[in-house]
Amino acid sequence: MQFIMLEPYYSVILERENVGDASVATYSYKFRVPDRLGIFRFVIDYRRYGLTFLDEQCEVSVIQWRHDAFPRYLTRAMPFYVSVFVLMAAFFLFVTTFLFSDFQKVSGASSSNKLKPD
């Protein structure tokens, strides 16, 4: 079996499932589709001398998920989520400290130091 777009991504030998029963032959193979969007073809080209040839092709489309099919929150992105909330908390603390601090106690800062015209 081959999984083909322009060139084969997978070219594998099918594995037999039912080994116990000789009259029934079921072949399968499990694989993950590559992270490439497009139209692919499953191609089975089985040629064996003295037996019937199998030539089967099936087209499938590999599409991206819809916007609502993704999970809402990714667990791998927890450091980014935490950093956003830490940044918001730090900004809130900075603003409250700046608003409620008394600048009269700071040396060199007084309201009487205004620019005097010459």
C-alpha cells in the first residue's frame, strides 16, 4: 500500500490480521497522516504471478480542523497562560503603587520647584 500526494509518503507492506483462519485473509496497516494538507491517494498494487492482480486506488482529502474542532485550552501552553496573568498582576501592582505613593516624601521633589520666568 502507498499513500501518495506527489511522491509516496508511506510505502508499507500490509499486515495480516486473522492468522488463525486460513480461509479469511484480512490485511491492514495503521499509520498517522502527515502534517501536509491536500488530496492524497491510497494505492494498492498487488501483483503476484499465478493469482489475480489487485490494483485499487482511492482518493482522500486531508484537511485542517475547523476553528471549533481544536481544544479550547492547550495544556502545553500553560507557561504562556501563566505569563499573561503574571504580567497583568505586575502591571496592576505597578499602577496602584504609582497612584497611591506620596511623592512629597521623595527628596528633590516638591511642588514649589516651578519654572520661574526670567
